[in-house]
Amino acid sequence: MDAAQVGVTMGGAVSIAVILWYFFLGERARATAVVGATGAQEIDVRVKGGYDPDVIVVRKGRPVRLNFTREETSACSELVVFGDLGISKPLPAFQTTLVEFTPQQSGTFTFTCGMGMMRGRLVVEDDNR
């Protein structure tokens, strides 16, 4: 293997590492749901090339209302799936879809698009109040 091949191989490996870190391992901004007029923890999630916010913090045992607003027509974002919670909801383009549930256990749960390419995390914390 000559120097050019080594350089290309190393460049490819570094690129792969950066992509993996950015999409799967990098620290994301956390957004904590706030208690709304209904008494449920509420947060608005923008869907456009990803989820914003993509890390949502809620309290265990309290109702949650996630308002997903899909601002695109990409086939990838047609569905949001909370696999560990048994929730799957279609997200019509340019509409807001409500996802409601009450988390019964604490932990971190992944939510994805139907293709698994867009990802977010739901962090359920114990209620210490």
C-alpha cells in the first residue's frame, strides 16, 4: 500500500468516525417539557431533517403531550416510532400531531422515524418531589 492509499484510507476512517459521533454519540441540547394548562408535560417538536429538540426530558408517572409539527414532505419523516413504549404515529406533512402517553419507568428511550434514520431520545427522570 503506497502513501496515497494510506492517506485515503485514514481520511475515510476519520470521516466515518466523525459521522458516527455527530449522528449517534454527540451531546445534544436537552429540552425539558413544561407542565401546561392541561396538567400534562408538554413540548413542541419540529420535524425537518431531524427532530428539534432531539433530547426531551420528562418526569416519570406524569402525562406527556408531545406536539410533533412536520415541516417537510420527506418520506423518512412520515412516522415517529417510540419502539420501547409501543408507540407509532403517522406525521402528516405540514400538520401538528399529538403523541400522548404517561411514562411508567425511568430511563432513556430512543424515538426514530419509520426508516430509523432520524433519531431522538426521551429521557424519563424519577419525580423526586
